[in-house]
Amino acid sequence: MKQKMSGHLLALFCVIVWGSTFVVSKSLMAVLTPVQLMLLRFSLAYVALWIIHPKWYFCWQEEWRFLLMAIFANTLYCWAEVTALTITQASNVSILVSTSPIITAVILAALRKDEKLNPKQALGFGVAFFGVILVVFNGSITLQVKPAGDLLALLAAASWAVYGILLRRWSSLYDGVLITRKLMFYGVLTTLPLVVAGGQPIDFSALLTLESGLRLAYLALLGSALCYILWNRAIQEIGVLNASLYIYVVPLVTLLLSAIILNERITAMGAVGIVLVIAGMVFATAQEKYIKQPQ
């Protein structure tokens, strides 16, 4: 029971941090392109993790696992999300990326018949997702269908879902810090070509201020290095389905922090959405003892 509770707390901590990264990234986007920020974030996280876990590990027969997870968790997910934001509305992206828990459930159900959602858990997922929609709109309903951007947002959601399933399969084979360090390393390798293709040099001088340095450190050390390690642990303890459910909290945290830091208003619609997200999550995870969790 204690292990289950710690898994929920770890997942909650991760999504709170990830929700805050959208706010923290906003100022850095003024001096860096999205892929440049990805590269610097992964690079700094890799250096920090190497210092923490300097033990060398390389096996040709196994490196493809780390590369595959890095492509889905880092490069493809981040690139698809930030590119979608340049094509379609932010509200579209937020909602579609939040379908990741649903996509996770669908993939698991297709792979293993004993991992389908039961009716109560499915209802909890649905209620929480509807809450996410209300949180994202927050009183301003403007939804425009732009196929290219919307498909990229769905690609980001699917990428994170696939990463979670791969992580569940391989996380027990390696140390959590090692996995995360490898993910950051291959994240750097696969993001570098995107930066080069962009043709815009990185303005390192803009990062020399204390504020910019702290923001980048927050994204890299907390948002990437620490939270990827803790997310790994959360999946091991509560299963990939229950862990993925916490992704619904990300837009909720972003809304709350935007209100606190950026003085953005939370409408009645947003408040109802917050309540529904929490209620749906509680309803879905309360049935956990009756659900066979994937190991």
C-alpha cells in the first residue's frame, strides 16, 4: 500500500513540474528556437546525470532500446508538440496531447486482453479528459481544425504513450538513472540534426543572465533529469495506465501557475474543469485494487 501511494505521489510530482515547464519555457522561447531549447535541455541533463552516475555502460545488442525510447520520449514527442503549436491553436494542441492516457489504454488493450479498462476506470478517464477540455478553454472556446497541426499533436500524444509502454517493459532491466542518462544522450544526438537544419545559431550570450540560467537549469535538471527518473519509478509502482492518467494534471498546473505568475484569469469553466480532472482521476484510481496492473 505504501509503495502504491509513493507511486502516485511520484507521478503527481512529475506532472506538477512538467506543467510548470510551459510557463518557465515562455521567456526562453524569446531567445531560443524550440529545438535549440530541446538540445540545451537534454545536453545539460545528460551532463548532470553523468556526474551523478558516471558508470560506463554500452552494449550493441541493447542500445537500440535506449535509442527507441529517446526518439519517442524526447525527440519525436517534443518536436511534434512544438511544431504543432506553430501550425494550429494552442488549445487544440493541449487537448490532443492530453489524449495520451487514452491512447496508452488503447494500445495496451490491443497488446494484452487482460489490460483493458473496466467501465469505472474508463468513466474516470473520460470525466478527467472532459475536465481537461474545460481547463484548456478556460472560458474562451475557440477551436479550429487544422489537420497538419492537429495530427502532429496526436503524434506527440501517441509518442508519449508508446514511450510509457516501452519503459514499462524495459525499466526493470536497468538502473533508473542509467536509463534517463541514455535517453538524454540519444535525445541530444537525434535533436542535433533538427537544430542544424534550422540554420539558426544558438545565442549563448542571451543565456548568461541569472534568470535565464536558472530557467534552463530548472527545465534540464528538474523537468528532464529528475522527473524522468521518478516517472520511471512511478510506472514500476502503479503501472503505466495509472501513471499515464496523471498527464491530465499538466494543463491544470499550467492554468494555475499562469494565474499566479502571469496574472491570467481562471474562469468558472476553468474551475469546473479543475474539479472534473481531480474527480475523474480519483474515481479511476480508486478502483485500483480491483484492477490487475501491468507489471
